[in-house]
Amino acid sequence: MYKHIKDFAATWQNETEATMRTLEMLTDESLGQQITSDHRTLGRVAWHLVQTLHEMPSRTGLSFEGPGEDMPVPASAADIASVYKRTSQALLDAIQSSWKDENLLIMSDMYGDQWPNGLMLDILVKHEIHHRGQLTVLMRQAGLRVPDLYGPTKEQWAEYGALPPVI
């Protein structure tokens, strides 16, 4: 749980940069990739990640621009990345301009439970990391290169002239 807005802002900057690197590697053709026909497509997972940036914090009363839950998945990977970039920055701007550290302790209704706003932000970050992981699996299946997120990728190890560590 975040107790200081500056701590959330530092984490948010790092995580949104990693998500942007991921979204920027998507192609329009890859958006239809799915594990099986009864699971979300890569495009739907990416769009869900974008929509949640607005949906979840809005439950606290925080006001900023973002895509509504009823907006369909864009057909363009570039559009998904663009809306993500705007929405993630709008969220951070709204928090930094509207909230003080004390606001992180305020309880908000989240899906029938009461969460401190600082917990909501922590869960929002973890939600993003979770779905970014799903995106990278679908990207591999679609034949796309994945970005380095928390360390080198298989391709980067090869470019370094080394084998990736076996775990």
C-alpha cells in the first residue's frame, strides 16, 4: 500500500515506461492473437489494461480523462498505445494535483469492499504488471519480439553473445 504519492509516482513512471515499451511492439495483425478461442485476444488484454487505468481510480472519485468501459477495442495497436500514454499520464497528473498523502488513507468502495486509496494504487500497479505478463506470452505466440522488462530477453542474451541463464 502506498503511503506517499511520491513513492507511487516513482513506481508508476517505471512501470508505465515498461508498459509503453510493450505496447509499442504490438502490430495491428497481432491484436487477434489468443491462446484459445474462449480467451481474450492480445488486443482485448491490452485494451483492458488501458481501460482499467481510468475505471479503477474513478471509483475513488478521482476525475480525469480516460476511456470508458463501453469503448470497443481499437483496431490499431498504435491507437491502444496512444490512449494508454495519455491515460496513464492523466492519472498521475490527477493524483499529484488533487490528492495529498492523507488521501491515500481514505477508504473507497472497490467492487463491494472498502480499500484505502493507497491500496487501490498498489493493486492498480500489480494489475498492470499481471496483464503485461499476459501480453508478452501472447506476443511470443504471435511471433513478436518482447521488450526487456526486468532483465534481458532471450534475443538480447543472443545479441550479447551469451546464452540465457538456465533456471
